[in-house]
Amino acid sequence: MAEHNKLLIAVMILTVVVLIVTLAFNGASGVGPPLFKNNTGVLSDKYSTGITPSGWVFSIWGFIYTWQCLWLLFAFINIFRKTADGPAYVSPMILPPLLFIVYIFNLCFNTAWIFLFGNEHIVLAFVALFLIAFTLYICMFIAYRNLYRNGPQLQKQGRNIEIWMHRVLVHNGLGIYATWTTIATLLNVVMTMVYGATPGVGKEDSGTVALGILTVELAIFIVSDLFFLDNYSRYTVTPYMVVCLALGGSIDKHWDETKTNSIFSAVLLGIAVTFLVVKIIVMIWRHIKKPLYPTEIAPTTAGIKA
């Protein structure tokens, strides 16, 4: 029978502490001085990219951080739940210490980005933002792999609802965060090219480069998600939604039918919306016709107690 894992509990507690610090500095960045030269809204206007979404789109940060709190709460609740094999959070261990350690680094990079961007260190801020996205993809890899490997055991324990909690809270929570920071990294690519390079590159050309990179990333993501990673990412839909939101917000702010990047963004938005619909249809069809686990369509909570 599995026993409590002190290391895992310790890194989970540390994760919450670091998240609270990160949220505090995020709040302070909206104010500006004395910690920062300007607030993030002023800096976004100062370092405009020509493809930055409208201000209302950035309210997504509220959803992102709420989702992070929810999946962490789910992880903590499992410490106090028991199965016949031991504590729920280690029987089996789906969210291991490594995931939380990488996530702590992610939050540290997040805080570093706040300070670097808030004090107008554009190039270093780009590096920090890239590392935020990169560490999130590592976390997603760990979460996907462990649920795939241990899903059958969860099902044998009658914990199908918990499988869904991992998919909805952990996978989609990390997915929305990773996708948004990936897009934010592309915006910082434009900032670096326009304001950090010597000589600077034109804003329109830099925006085209960023949209071109997004096109490649989107193509790779769609193909891998629908055809190669279905067993892992079948129920992760937030990345598609975030791309649609970001492109829609960019068009809302910068639409000009005479501008190449406006047309480029509109085409990408059409592709993103189309594949969001395709993703949902394929997900539902595969769930009914090709369930990952035999009795998954009839979830239960048997075999577990508080």
C-alpha cells in the first residue's frame, strides 16, 4: 500500500507559496511605480506591435490564474482522499514532484518577466517569456504521460470522474496558460525586433514574421494533436480557443483591409475557428466510438472515500 510522499507534499506547498507571490507581483505590475517604471497597460501602448490584441483580451489572465488555482486545489484535495491502495494522490501518482518543481520554475520566470518588462528590459523579457511557455509544455508532457499510463488503474479503482478532473482542470488549465504565453512570446518577438534590435525592423515586417511563426506552430499543433497525440490530448480544447481569442482581439484592434497583417490574421482566425469546430466534433466522435477506456462513458466514484 502506498504511503504519503513528504517530498511531493512539500513541493506542492511551495508551489502555492510561489503562486501567491507571483499573483501579488502581477497585481503590482498593473499599478506601476515604485516597483516598475510603468504599468503593463502603458508599456503595451508604448511598445505597440501592430498585432497586439485589444485590451479586453488580456482579461484572459484572470481565467488563466483561476484555472491554475483550481487544478492546484484539486491536487491538494487528493492528499486527504483515500483508496484501497493508499492516499489518492499517490495511488497512483499522476502529478509527481517533477511536475511541481518545473511549475515552480515557471512561476519564477513569470515573476522575472513582470520585473523585466515592467522596467523595459525588452530582450530579457522575451527570454523569460519563452521560458514560461517552455516550462509549461514540460508540465503538460508530464501530466499527459502519467494520466495515459495510470488511467487504467484509476478506472479499476472506479475513479473515472477523477480522470475527467485531470483532463478538465490540469490539462486544459496548463493548456490555456501555455498557449497564451506562446502567443505573448510572439508579441515579444515583434517588440524585440522593432525596439530591441539595432537597427530596428519595421513593425509591419516584424508582425508578418510573428504571424508566420504562429502559422507554423498552429499547423504542427493541429496535426500532432488530431493525429499523433490523441491518446494524450484528446480532451484539451483550450489551445484552440486561446488562438481564436487572440487573433480576434488583434483584428478588433488593428483591422485595416489594406494591411497585409490584417488579412493574414483574418485567414489564421478562419483556420483556427474551423479547427476548433473540427476538434470538438472529432473529440465527441472518438469519445463515443473509440473511448480510451472501456467503461469511460459511465463514470463512477466507487472505490474512493474521503
